[in-house]
Amino acid sequence: MNSVRIVTIVGNRPQFVKAAAVSRLLREAHEELLVHTGQHYDDELSRVFFDELGIPAPDRELGADSGSNTEQTARILAALEPVLAELRPGLVLVYGDTNSTLAGALAAAQAGIPVGHVEAGMRSFDRTMPEELNRVLTDHASDLLLCSTQTAMDNLAREGVSGEARLVGDVMADVSLAFREIATERSTIVARLGLDPREYLVVTAHRAGNVDHPDRLERLVCLLEALPPPIVFPVHPRTRARLEAARLLDRLDAVTLVGPLGYLDFLELARHARAILTDSGGVQKEAYLLGVPCVTLRDTTEWVETVDAGWNVLVDLDRDAALAAVRRTPPAQRPELYGGGHAAERVRDAVSAYTARL
């Protein structure tokens, strides 16, 4: 097998989780260097994932910090150019749909370095979402498109994306399957919060479309006020800042607000929930993998299979629809959708096959 240098670019929680599945296997066959952009600069959102999941320490940290999408993407692009020139990888690997993903793909493509995109082909078809623009542009800049689902493969074919597409499954499923028992052994969060399994709801909300617009943020708060307790809400820092600025935080006195959670705590909390309400794509998928009903606080989703299977309902910020979704009984069946825990192996093999031809 031809060993090459691979630079993997990560910057936020879902990417750290996915790297936990892929990096170990990649390093058995190749030289991998990890570049952390600093898109999530809070230790609670970043360092804890490296510690808990055994992700290799970053070889470079760019310190991109926060800011608008344009500002952050520009900073990451500028910081990546000299790093890629120095490291001279044979392939740059990016994950998902963040500013780090787009900046990594553009910096590599402009330097003439092949790009591999894990979780390629996902589409919500909502171009108002920054993540949708990021994923579409990244796919068209990529050479190796590693898809979680057949739907993603079909999306790429319809768009005429020129890179090589491979169906590998979803690496998040690998991590969820591998770590759920570890989470049970190590996490005490359910008992610590005084919760009874299957009797509480978990909420996450951080999408700009929900928390950056005052009217939608208030609708979100109205929805949370109507939910049956107990409710646990791990609050993203930017969401907390928006709630405080709008003077809405005090209205959530019936909700248990906690800070950002590490992966093991969140996995254990989610696993024993009655249902999860979220605007996160990754959490929708995590809920499905754990067999927990999901209520998505958006009117579109990339993970359409979870809706088709009956485990996920799109309600946007409709309070009555959310209440009805929380009360429903989940389906009796939950088909295997995401690769059965072997996606990371398929990513490694696809990367090896591709780089062998370079």
C-alpha cells in the first residue's frame, strides 16, 4: 500500500467525533497530520472531545476564533495557505459542512492538492443555511466524495459533481456504537441531574436561523415553555448569548440549563431521553442511532432517511406540532441506515485506493 501524507482539517464538535473514528485507522496506513482551525475555541466545545475520544493531539492549531461566517472563513483560509505549503500533503481531508470544511477544501484546491470530503452529498435544499452553501461548494471543490447514504450519492449525481463518489456509510455511527457502553460506565449525568430514564426531554439549539433572529428566538422560547418537564437544555455559548441579549433567559426557569457537554455525557443523556428536540443535523442522526425519537426544529433536514423511517419529525418552531411529535409512539422497526459501524474502515480503504493512483 502506498503511504501518503494526509492533512485532516477539523474545527467543531461533530468533526472531532468523526475524526475519532477515522484518524486511528488512517494512521495505520498513512501519515496523518491533524489541523485544528479553532472554529470552536471554547475548551468545553473542543479540548474535551480530544481527551474523551482519544483523538490524536492536533499537529497545528490555527486559532481562528469566532466572528461572522465570512470573517471566520477568511481567517482560516489565510492561516491554512502557509500550513499546506509547509506540510505538502498528498490529500486534504475535510468533514461535514462548517466554515472550516469550506476553507480547508478551497485552500487545498487552490494549492493543487486533492480534497477528500467525508459526509459529501448531504443536502437540505435550503440555501439560506450557511451550512448548505458550505457543503455544496465543498463537494464541487472535492476530488474524493465519501458519502454516508445512497441519497447523498444520488444528490451528487443529479448535480453533476465531477469528483469520485464512494458510498461508505456514516462515521458518526461508528463512534456512537463504539462509545455508548463506555459512556454508560463513565458518565453519571442522568443521576447527577436527578432524571429518570425515558421521562425527560433533551433540547439543543444553535442554528443561526433559529437563534440569531429575535422573532424566531422568541418562538423557540415559547415552544420550550410549552413542553412537558423535565427538560434538559445543554446551551451552546452563542445561544446563551442571544438569549441573554434578548432578555429571554429568565423565561426558561422550568428548563434545566446546563453548559456544553462532552461527548460521553451527551451520549448518555441522549440515550435515556424520552425524545430529543434539536436543530442540529448531527444530533438528529445520533438520536436515530440511539433509538430515541427526534423532533427537528427546522423545516428541512439533510438526514431524510430518519424522517422516512418515522423516527424524526420536522416541526420548525411550531409549538403545537412539536407537542404532538413529542407525544407520538415511535415505530416498531428501526432499519440500519448508516453503515453498521464500519464506515471508518471504508473511508480508509477509499482514501488508500484513491491516493494509490496519484
